[in-house]
Amino acid sequence: MLSNIDSLLASHAPSNSLYAELMAHATGLPNDELFAQMIANQIGGTGALPPGLGLHEKDFSALLARHFPGIELAIRHAKNTADPRALERDDVLGLLLEHRAFSDGSEEWMAEIVTVACMANDHLWQDLGLRSRDFLSRLMKQNFPALAAKNVHDMKWKKFLYKQLCEKEGINACRAPTCEYCVDYLKCFGPED
């Protein structure tokens, strides 16, 4: 059954309409709401996730079928190209998968999606297309609870993940990812008033 998503997309409806449509089809599984936010905002042009949330086409289709049955989205995935950050991407993905909760299969998709978003330049919750940092904290606690429990000082999540990678490698001075491009650069590195 094809829902009225095509008419929503054709009319450039706000991401809230698509989000509502996705949630109307949600199955009540963990991550439904988070995936709905990401999909709606990615299609609406918010966040840094590529089409299909950065998942392979078959995985994105499986995600839709499992979490939002009845919803079909035609997504044009980019062609695979050489990834200059492949080693970094593998490290982030490995860290997330090592700490997954093992309570729902969607944690693997979530690890892939979070990894893709870590390669972008803004705060992780913004790159993921989530509505606030609180949703990202929920995502981390739900999918990667042992890792989330280590963030005792409420460090920004992307910075925290990279700090974990540096500590794992025994590197004490670890540069925050993509700081020079962040919209909050001056808040972190500007003069103190």
C-alpha cells in the first residue's frame, strides 16, 4: 500500500507533515520516533544526512518496512565513491557497535546513521536532523547505553565520541572534530568575556 507520502513530497510539505505521517504508521518499536525525525528532516532539507540516512538502499527499505509499514519512499542514493575518511568512519562505527545495547536490531542501523552524521560539521543532533540535543541523548542511552553512561560530564556527543576513540588509542590531546567549521566555533574558542 502506497501512502500519500508522494503528495506530501510533491507539495514540499513541511517536515512536520511527513513526520506525522511516519508516526501514524509507526509500529511502536524502539527508535521509531528518532528515525521519523531523521527521515522527515533529511527529506525536508534539514541536517546533514544523505538520502536514505546514509544506509544502503536495501537497509533503508528494510528500516521503512519494519518501523513504518505502508510507507514507501523513493530515495535516490548517491553512487559509491572513494571515502577519504574511511578509517575514521570505521573507527566511529566500531566504537558504537562495540557498545550497542543488543535489545533491538535497529541499533545497527542507528550506529551506521550516527557514524555518517559524525562526518558532518555541526553538532551531532543537528547533523542527524533531530529536534534537540535531548533526542540525541535519548538515542545514545537507548542504543548505546554503556557508552552513554561514560559521558558523566554531559560533553557534546560528537566530541565525546572522538574523545573515546582518542582514549582508546592512548592519545591524550584529541582535537574536536571539524571545529573550524562549526557554527558555535566562537562560543568554544572565542575570547572569554
